[in-house]
Amino acid sequence: MNATPDAPIPPSDGKQGPRLHCGFGTDRGLRREANEDAFIAADPVFAVADGMGGHEAGEVASSICVRTLAELPQFKTGSRDATADILQEYLLMADAGIRHATGSRAGTTLSGVVVVEQQDVPYWLVLNIGDSRTYRYSHGRLAQISVDHSEVQELLDTGQITEAEAAVYPRRHVVTRALGTGDDSEADFWLLPLEDGDRILVCSDGLNGELTDEKIAGILAAEADPQAAVDELIQSALRSGGRDNITAIVVDARTASGDAPA
């Protein structure tokens, strides 16, 4: 599921607020038989789900996840009053739906942002479960906001392996939290002030597994148009091997006090 604006999206209630431009894309990659990624990209919800469980089962899991998010009242109306509690409620619904449809044989990661406003102040409400990722590129710097729920991340956190070792760790794709399978389906949430000029990247691990943070930052800096940035990110990941499905969303934000988007 996806949607794309041809122009900045104003807040649905008519108030002044951040104007958003987004680009998105997905590719099966060069080695996979099917694309088990799914995404949702329309104000105020921008998220990527990476299905696990093999051909068809993974597709079912990620599809159920994004379809459930599309039932959010805020997605249907474009309003910016979602909360972490509301989002977790819908994630639990997705978790139950996936387990029912697949017999708990498949799961999906999920990462992304929901634009919210509190007392007319805009924020990025970031959500994450699994090892898909959400980054923010701001003031010329790329920062990973989400924290992977993965075996390799736990080893990094405890100092048992280095970043270099993590890149080639044989079980680096093993996730420790997901929707639809396992014992833990609770997402992590972060609330970050939305600043003029922010650029958000949401992606499946088929992108960051092929490209370094430096390469990603270079593309985000070089491509002013969000769709052009997405296209180049995916093509670069394919040129680097394309060993997994690749999905990316880029969201640019301008506040009322900032310059209009190009």
C-alpha cells in the first residue's frame, strides 16, 4: 500500500503545520524470488515492513501489517493526533492478524514515522520493531534514530563484537523482536521535534545492508528531490549486490517558518 503527493500536503484541519514531500520505492533485489517488503507512505504515516518466513508467508505478514496501519483513523483523515498507545494498539492487531493468517510461521519488522502535533508543535513519532531502520538527515548529518532488535545489535551493545565484525557476523539478520512471531511484539517509540529541513529515511535492511551510512548520507545530500533520492539509494544498493529486497521512503519537511520546498 502506498500513496504519494504531487504537492506539499497541508494539515487536514487547515491549521499551519509542516509541509511534507515524500518519495518511495521498492525492488525485489537481484537474488530474491519475491518481494516480501511492504510500505505505507501518506501523511501522516510513513513506514516500511519487511516480511520474514519465506515466499508468500513473508509477503502476507508485511501486507497485513501495512493494511492494519491503513485503518488508523489518523491515516484515513490525515490528522496529526496519533499517540504511541494508539499505534501500539494497532500493532497488536496486526500481530494477531499475522499469527491467525500464518499460524505464527511468519513475521514482519516495522519501522517508520508518524507526524504528530502537540499544542501546535510538530514532532516525528518514530516507531520500530525488528531491524528495518529510520534515519534522520538534518544539518548535513545522518543519524540512525531506531535501534535494531537483532542478535548482532545485542552483541554490539554488550561490547562482544565490533562494528567491523558486525558487518560480517553470520547471524546478523536474526531479529529478536517482530510482529506475528516470537514472544515480543512491542515496539519502541521516540518523540523528536520536527525541524525545518528535516529529511527522514525509512528503509528495509536490504538497503542499509548494502550501503554504508556514509554512502547513504552522500546520496541524501546530493539529491534534493525525495523521489530522486529514493531512486538513487535503491540503484546504489542494487549495484552493491542487491542481495535482499530493498525498500526506501524519504520524507522532507518544511515548517511554516522555513523556505518552501523546491
